[in-house]
Amino acid sequence: MSDSRTAIDRYFSISERGSTVSREVRGGLATFFTMAYIVVLNPIIIANGKDIQGEVIGDGTTPNVALVAAGTAFVAGILTILMGVIARVPFALAAGLGLNAFVTFTIAPLMTWEEAMGLIFLEGIVIGILVLTGLRVAVFRAIPTQLKTAISVGIGLFIALIGFVDAGFVRRAGGAPLEMGIGGNLSSWPIFVFVVGVLATAAMVARKVKGAILIGIVGTTILAIIVEAIAGSGGASQENPGGWQLNVPAWPSEVFGFHNPLVLFAEFDPFGAFSSAGLLLAVLFVFTLLITDFFDTMGTIVGVGRQADLVQEDGTLPRTREILLVDSLGAVVGGAGSVSSNTTYVESAAGVGEGARTGLASVVTGALFLVAIFFAPLVQIVPYEAAAPALVVVGFLMMTAIRDIDWTDYEIAIPAFLTIVLMPFTYSISNGIGAGFVTYVLIKVVRGKAREIHPLMWAVAALFVLYFALGPIKVMLGL
């Protein structure tokens, strides 16, 4: 038995990274419970969307939410285990939010679902080629270290905002862009549960309680079930804004259920979109997916990697090539499995905050996703309001890296500032990275320091200019 533990320790470098098997298991659990919502949310977004023929994923006109949920869990589980075993880092993958909505509401209505998923598959192939040729790693290394730090800080703010919004603590307002709670008041039981969860988790983190984030998720979930049983808030809707976001916490009537996710792997067509939607439009879609995937992942692994103390002096991570290669498989497998592109999740920071430092945590998270295929109803026990406190607290932990940015040097401070603020303000990691890169190059040029800019930074900045100009280009072309 001891030999087995030693082999695991050696393979994942558990002791070398200052961790233990129990910490890795706790971290894997925390990441899973923080991400488990995707098994419910991804099907809600893509399973109900209809393509140009009026059909849903899996054919027919009746949404098969359970099948898409099983596929979502299956693909996330396989890819997360691969990330743990091959890249050996505590990063988890699942269907990317934002990308799934883009595919559902922008791409699928112009072609069949098979063709839309085929474009995602092709985008993953292109990114994989960029990794194998070394270009993606080279771009990663060309980014100035302090700009990478700004990406980490921006992601911290971003995931904190995700937590606040998912829990309904922050909402869109009539007059102001955002407001606290409902009409400026914290007047619902779900928000009360969220606030208790944030305060309890923050207090445990401050006292350095082992398992603080995981305890916070589980404890807040139990509180949510009790509160719902007493108060009966129900699900959130336009008529009931004070209800629970996403799902109502209650012990499900059905615990076990299985739908074979493998049937979805026959539902993609890599090349059909080029004839049905046209070459130019298909290429623009692939480019948009590629840019978003490429830099969202880059930002996530920098931010979460820094929180895990994995970032080296040159700003890179150990086994960067393997990390990016597995991530590129996320689009390939996600497209082939008809569940949209899978990407590395910022919620992995919850596991890191719990102490995870190695790929063993990812193996645990991935295994739980596979188990979720059979116990999908149990995943729905955890409401947003119980998982979101972990994101808020981890957002704080990631923001602490802001001290490493030299705010007296405007050449880096202004791009860093735009990177940090535009991620939460535009609800996009890629937008923040793009604004920072373009501004960095511009300021260097106007100050006569163009020679200091790495050639790849020129290329990436130019790509982001094109990315930001895609909207006007589509309007001019009548697309």
C-alpha cells in the first residue's frame, strides 16, 4: 500500500509541490462542486436551441436535456482526467460558458447542429496544431510578466463578479447598470443563504481552516435545503425575482439515471458548414471561436497557476505544452461529443484555494464528473447560492497578486489596468487580454520603444485588432 502511495506521490510531484493526497482530494471535490452547475446549465443553453432545420441536438424537435447533461458530464470528466494525468496540474475542463451561447444563438440558426459542432471540432484541430508547432507556447512566453499578473488579477475580479451575479446578489438595474439584490435590497432567502456562505467561508479562510472552501460549499448547500424547506422560495423568474437561481435546492425524488452520452459522438459534420453557410462566414466563425478559446485559456492557466504557486520566474508553468495540448482537445472532443467547446475553467481556483497543487486533484474532479453521469439529479442539489461564495473568496485570493505590478510605470500600469477592469466590466477574459495587449503595443510605440516589443506581441495585438473589428466587418459585408 505504501509503495502505491509513493508511486502516486512521485508521478504527481505531490510532496515536491508542498501538498498531500488529502489536500488534493479536498481540492478536487471543491473544484467539482464549484463547477457542477455546468452539468445543469450547459444543457439548458444548448439542448433547447434549434438549428436552421428547426431541430435540436440529437435530432428531432423535442429537447433531450438529460442526454446533453450526460454528454456534458462525460466530456468534462474525460478531459479533466487527461489534464490531471498528462499535464499534472489542478485544472479542470468543461463546456465553456459564452462559447456555448455563441454557438446556440449565432452559429446553429445558420446551419445544422452537426455542422455547428463540426466548426468547433475544426477550431480545436487548429489550436492543437498551434500547440504542436510551438506557436501557442511561444505566444505565452512572449507576454510580459507583469501583464500576466494583471491577467491573474483581472480573472480574480471576474470570477468574484460571476459569483455575485450567479447568486443574484448583483443584478441588472433599471437606472444604473447594476444594483445590489432586488431593487437595491437584500430581500430574499436565497441571497441570505449566499451572504451567510460568503461570511462563513471568508471567516474559515482567514482562520486557515483546512477544507474551508469545500466546507463552505457543503455547509451552505445544507443551509439552502433547510431554508427552502421552510420558506419555499421556489425558482427565480420574472414573477419571482427572489427565487433560487438555476435550480431549487431540495433532495431529488430520483437519485439514479443513465443516458448514454456516446450516441452524441455521431452528431457532428466538420465540413458541411463551408457549403451551407459559405466559406467566408464559416472561417469567421472558426476565427472567433479560436481567438476566444486561445486567450481565455491562456488567462485562466496564468491566473490559477499563479494562485497555485506554479508560475516560474519567467512567467511560464511547468508542462505548459501539455496543458495547452489537453485544452485544445477540449474543443475537438467537445465538438465531436456535441456539447460545445470545453475549456479550462477559472473555477479550478476553488480547488487551488483548498490546497490542490497537482494533477491528482483533476483526476478526482474528473472522476466525479463521470459519476455525475449516473447521479445527475444529485448534482442539482447545489444551487448557485451555495457554490458562488467559493468564487467570491477565491476571487479575493487571486487579486492579492496585484501587489506585483509596478503602478508607477505607466507603460505597464495602463495596459494592466485595462486588462484587469475590462474582464469583469465586459464579462469576458478575452476582451480584457486583448485591450491590455493592444494598449501595451501602442504605448511602447508612441514612446519610441517599438524595438522592445516581442515580434509575437505585434502579431497577437494585430489579431486582437481584427477580433475587435469583426462586428463592423460583418456589418459591412452584410453578414
